[in-house]
Amino acid sequence: MTGGPWLGLIISKRVGNAVVRHRTARRLRHAFAATAPDLLGAETFVVIRAHPGVVERSSTELADTLREAFGHRKVAASRDRATAVSR
């Protein structure tokens, strides 16, 4: 596969009805697209499991949360290892 980073979403019925789940998925995909290319390698797979509290967050808060998560030291270490292997 080429391209990436790739996103997988897990949004259970606990988040809300179908309309709420699809809106949540769209918002998460948008936040991911805005943050991931700058912070993740091209060959990265990310799976996000949405909890019910995500519904109350603004799009800006979602993007900030993803930036914070992608900047976590374990994610950075994984990104660095992947970069070293691909060279």
C-alpha cells in the first residue's frame, strides 16, 4: 500500500444514534486530515475509538486532542523507528 497515514474509526452505539455517529466520524476524519500529515509518517495506521464524550467537543478541541496524542513520546518513538527502517 502507498499513501497514508490511514485512519480507522470505532464508534459504538453508546456515542449516539446513527446521525450522531456519522457526524462524529466526519468530524474525526476532518480533524485527522488536518493534523496527521504534519505529525505522522506516510506509512502510519491509526485507529481511534470514540467515546460518548466526543460528541460535546468542538472540532478545534478534537484536532488539539489528536495533535497532543500524536506528539506523545510513545507515538514519536514509533514514528522514529519506522522512519529509520524505511531508510
